[in-house]
Amino acid sequence: MSGKQTAKLLSDRLQNLLWQAIMRPEKRAAKKEAWVKFSREGDQVIRQPGTGYLVIRSMLFDDMLAGPQAVRFEGAIYRPLHWHQEGKGLARRWVYELEKIDATSAFDGVKCREYTQPRTPDRQKAVETFTHKLDVAQSFALLWGMYPRRDQVRLQILYQFAGAKFTALTGGIFLAVSLLQIWMSMLLHTTIFALAAPVYLILESLYRLYQSQVHGEPAGSIIGYVLRLLLRPPR
């Protein structure tokens, strides 16, 4: 097949795809509906016969199942034991392990949170919203690592953000870039004023590395304060 014929074939194919996209919107609507249905896939509840253990696999992070408060499910009371995340992308699942509690146990009479399958519409919306914020907090973790300490601590408490880790990572990056900038300034024989910013970032980075590595605490950067004026972390 010649180049001219190949180009014509590709052109016809592209026109056909565009025509289908314009003239057959019902297909796109069906695909969108299928995606929404998949994204809201119900939890998989796995009961282990002969034991009081319950395993729930979910596409969503549910703080109710992550504990530590007791959970009521189908009339029985369960104590959250452990949860972990497995898989990535569309295959990602949160796995919750719970143990059935005797009515005569210390948990008897304690107020429990009600878990239903499927969830109520309000609860489903709340869990989906929280999971979205959790994804944002972890996807842009390197960015939040520059933000003020109060923001990092809040993200750490609410969304499993590793504040000290990303403070150290961004501090190390700024330190390396600042040292490189000073070296370039010396080679180019720039004025002393050109060294003000890198010298400041070096001192700031050393402090942030000290806070994160010695005290295990996050620390903000002046760059994070500026970025915060343009982009706020999830609340």
C-alpha cells in the first residue's frame, strides 16, 4: 500500500470516528453510565463460615470500617481489626477485616455506627467525597510537602498524608537546587544579591530537614505559603 493510500485510509477512519461521535451520542451516554455504575460498585462482603470474621472489599475508603468504633451490620456487632489497601488504579481496593462481638462482651450497650449494604445515598455520597479528597491529598503529596505546617498536620490527620516524609523530600530538593544555583552564580560571577534567595533556601531547607528527620514533624516553606494563595489543599 502506497503512502497516499495509507493517508487516505487514515483520513477516512478519522472522519468515521468523528461522525460516530457527533451522530451517536447515545453510545457515549451508555459508556458514561457504565463508568458511573463501575465507580460506585458495591462493597464485596465476604463471610467466613464457622468464624466471627467478616472481610469487606471496597473501592472506597470508609472511615467507619477503618475503626476504631464498633460497627453494627445485619443486626450483629463487629469490632474493626485491620484494614489495608491493595492494587492500583481501577483495581485498587480497600480491605477491611472485622470480628464479631458477643452480646455479653464489653462492647454490649456501646453506641455503634450502622453499616448497610448497599450504603444509604447520603452515606455513599459522603464516602465518595472523602475518597476523592484522599486521592487528591496523596496524588499531590509532593506539593503539599511545601505547605505550612498546619496544613500538613491536618492532611496527616484526615487523609493519611506523610507530612514529615514529604517535608524532607521537598527540603532535600530545594537544598540541592540552591547549591547548584550558588555554584552557577560563582561560575558566572554574578552579584552578591543573586545569592540572597539560594542562601535563604539553604538555611530554610536545613531547618526543615532537621525538623522532619530529628523530630519527625512537618515544616512549611515560604514557597508553600505563596502557593497556598493560589491553591488550597483538600479540607
